[in-house]
Amino acid sequence: MTVPQGIVYSTRAPDPGYAQVRILGPVSVTDGAGTIGVDRPLERAVLVRLALAGGVPVPDRRLAADLWGDGELSRPVERLRVVVSRLRTALGAHGGTVLRTPAGYRTTMVVGDLLAAEATADRLQAAQRAGRYAEVGAAADQARRLWRGPALADLLWAPYAAVEAARLDAWRLELTVTGLEAALRLGSGLECLREMSILAGEHPLHEPLARLHALALYRAGRQVDALDRLRVVRLTLAEQFGAALAPETVDLEVRILRHDPTLHPARPTVKPSGPAYSTVQRITRYRDVATLAHRFRRPEPGF
């Protein structure tokens, strides 16, 4: 897999005893001995922001804007110095992981649960390429279990955290859809219909999920419901955004109308030859969709 420019981490999760941040839920800082009490929200926000930069220094003005917004700040460098000092104190023996460099602050601490999720997503991709859909489903489920709730749930007041939380939770949904599609490929659509229905209600404009749900309904002998599911998406997109369905969705709709025999389950082959509306092939690492990471890595001119 080609790794695009963006957040760059090690491909291996840290050892259990290594101090790390966890962000797939309320933020926590842990090491082999247990939880490290970083109780102040601002200190937690600084640590997460630096950890997401993957060891690259974050310029002072960029860090201040990500914490307090882009408005004019009074003495941002001095304010950051105070916050970082309190953060180091809270980290205790691990205070030395937060460093000052000429380019800004950086940390050697990593985001452990995100690393673990990305490593699992790599295994998911390898299994998908080989057509091993039982492994795809297992990997998707393993990655999803790393979430302890909505990502960065206690830091949503910080501008950068709100953006990253939305991105992380969108990735969580993609992993869920991937697992459901793998189950559908293995002929387990009926068992997944209830979960698909709940997700479809929560994300009514998510077209890959709508296609998957419609296909499962069709395979369950509910052609009218399948077509109605796609019709609702079509109308909602047109009314709210003036947008049309994706070509993959239109193609599925036509095939359902024609009772295309290839829509029924088939034994998975070694090399997948699934329909054009496949979702699995789009699932990569979180950093592959984190385009905002450009600003996390590159000092801005004049900062």
C-alpha cells in the first residue's frame, strides 16, 4: 500500500509498558503501571495534538490556533509555556517525552490505540486482496473494538480535536461497513440485517452503507424494500444537496430491478471479483484519509 503524505507513524504499536496516549474514546494516558493522571483538559489537548504530529515539531502559532482558534491571542508563546510546564508535571517520570525544539514543541509519545487500529487495517487489506473474507470480518471487528466510545470525546471543544474526532468516527463507520460486507460475501446477510438497518437509520446518506443494506434486503427476498432504500437516498440527496446518486448506486438499482443473478451469494474466490459497489477496497489506514495532517507535519512559513 502506498502511504500518502500525512501523519506518519511506526507500523508497530508500542509495547504495553511504553507511555502512550489513547484517543479512540475519552483521552487517557497510560504506561505499564496504569493510567497517568493528566487531569486538566488543556494539558490533555496539547499532548494529543503533539502525539498526532508523529514526532514532528508543531510551531507555536499553529499549536495555539489548534487549541484556541485562529483569532488573535494574547501572548500565545507564554501561554503555551505555562501549559506545557503543567503537562510535564502531570506526566511525572514521563515528562521528558514533551520536548522543546527551535521549530516548536514535539513529543515522543505515540497514539497507541490508533497505531493498533491502523496495523489491524493493514491486515484487513491483505486479507481482502487475497479474498479471505472471514479474516476481513475478524480484522474489522478487532479494529472496531479498540474504540471505547466517540473518539476524543472529552476534547471536542478544541478546534483540531473536533475535526479529528469526526474523521476518526467516520473511519470507525467504514470499518463497520467493511465487516458487514465481508459477512454478506460469506452469505451471512440475514444475520446482519438488523445492524445494517440501525446504521442506515443513523447515517441515511452514506451511500456505500445504503448499497450494502439494499443488497442484503434483496438477498433476503425483499426487492421492494431494497429499491425503496435506494429511492430514499436518491430523494434525500436531491432535496438537501441537489446531488445525484453515485454511479455504483445507480448500477445496483438497475441490477436489482433486473434480478441480476450475480447479486446472489457466490463462493468467494482467491482473488475477489466483487461488484463495482464494493466497500472493502476503500478501507485503508486512518492517515490515508486524514488530509488535514499536512498541517500537522509541515511548519507554516513565518511560524
